[in-house]
Amino acid sequence: MKTEDRFSLKNQNIIITGGGGKLGFYHAFAILEKKGNPILIDLDKKKLIQNKDKLFELFNKKVSIYKIDLTKKTQLIKFFNHQEKNKIMINALINNADINSKFNDLNENLRIENLNLNFWQKHINAGLTGNFLISSLYYKYLCKFNLTGQIINISSDLGIISPDQRLYKDTKKNFKQQHVKPISYSVVKHGLIGITKYFSTYDTKRLRCNAIAFGGVKVNDKKFEKRVSELIPLNRMANAEEYITTMQYLLSPKSTYVNGSTLIVDGGRTII
């Protein structure tokens, strides 16, 4: 006897900001695997097309993509008007857009004594302002059509704790030359948890809002991976599949009593 998939997202239309990135791909994979319809938004059209093509190869299903600057309200209004015109009801929004300074991109110019204000502002705009703006317009969209929906904000274990700058230490350099994870990353990831709490209590009849604080996924740098793994009780970084199944649960009808929470998926790193 065939049983219904308890975590089915069939006919669910779900927006993913930062849809051209690596995490955006995982989130879209999670939705497609459960028969849902991801809608990818990103400023980088080339990356959007790359993710769209990879997903088509895997699922033989076309994915909608939109090149949008999240900080431009007029572009977002146009996007929602387009969904309305085509009678596409949006069931959920995943706020995934951010600027993540990866391990290989870190440098001494990201230290607080050197950090350029333009970098700070660009990061805040991408990770907080843009995600807030699309969230507010999504809420207005739900009200207009008397719908219910949910928002999932993608935070990080570094939205719970501070970056451990010792992970990036180079013994050949003095203190002022050391590479660091920038403060703007912490501000964005902590801020998304604050936004989550605010939205979760704003209109509970219409909207649920939660966050996911992911730990790091395995990287190609074995030395760095070993350093991070030593800080994690499970003694390893995450596999991409563990992000996928977590997202499927939170998007599914089986999580309807979860609201205002930050679901921490970090192998236990933040508990010690």
C-alpha cells in the first residue's frame, strides 16, 4: 500500500533569495525533491542560470529564476505583481541572500581596524535590508489575498556564537596581519534571528517565521576542516544532505507548531 509523503511540498511555490549560490541550490533541491516549485532570486544572473540548469538535469523540471536587487523596492513590487498576474500563490519565503566571506577570501582588510565602510554597508544591505524588504512585501502579499504563509531565515552557528578567529590564524603573521571573519557577517546572522522573532509574533493568524542556524558544510581545505571539526562534538562538518532534510521538515505541514524558533543544525558546536 502506497503511503502519502508526510513531508510533501506538492504544488507549493517557494521563493529563495540568494538562489544563485551554493546554499540556494541545496534549498531548491530540497523543494524539488518533495515535488514543490522553487522560485530563485539573485543579483547574479549567470549563477542563477547555472543552478537552474543543474536542477533541470537532476529533476527534469524547469525552475523560475529572477534577476533582482533585493534592496530595490520597485523591482520587488514588480516581481510580486508578476506572480499575481500569473496567479501564482506564494506559500513560503526562504531568506538566504547574503555575502559570505569564505575561508579563501578572508584577509587583513576585514579586520575591524581596517574594515571599509562600503564593505560593511554592502553586507548589511545584502543580508539584512534586502531580506527585510522582501519579507515585508511578502507579508503584504499574504494580506492582499487572505493567505497564510511562512518565512525561513537562514542564519548560522555564527548567529549564535562569535567567530573563533583562531581558526584562520597563520603563525607566520603578526596579530595585525591575521585574517578574520568580518564583523558584518556576525551582525547579519545575529540580526536575522532578531527579525525572525519579530515577524513570528507580528500576525500569527497569517504568518509563521523561523530561522535555521547551520554549521559549516564540508570544504575542500582538509586542514581547515580538521580545525573546525575539533570544535564540534560530532567531530565533523555537515554534509549537504543534512541541510536538505532539515529544510524539508521546516517547510512541510508537519512543522506547523514551530514558530519563532531558531533550529540549530551545527553538530553541537554552539553548546560548548
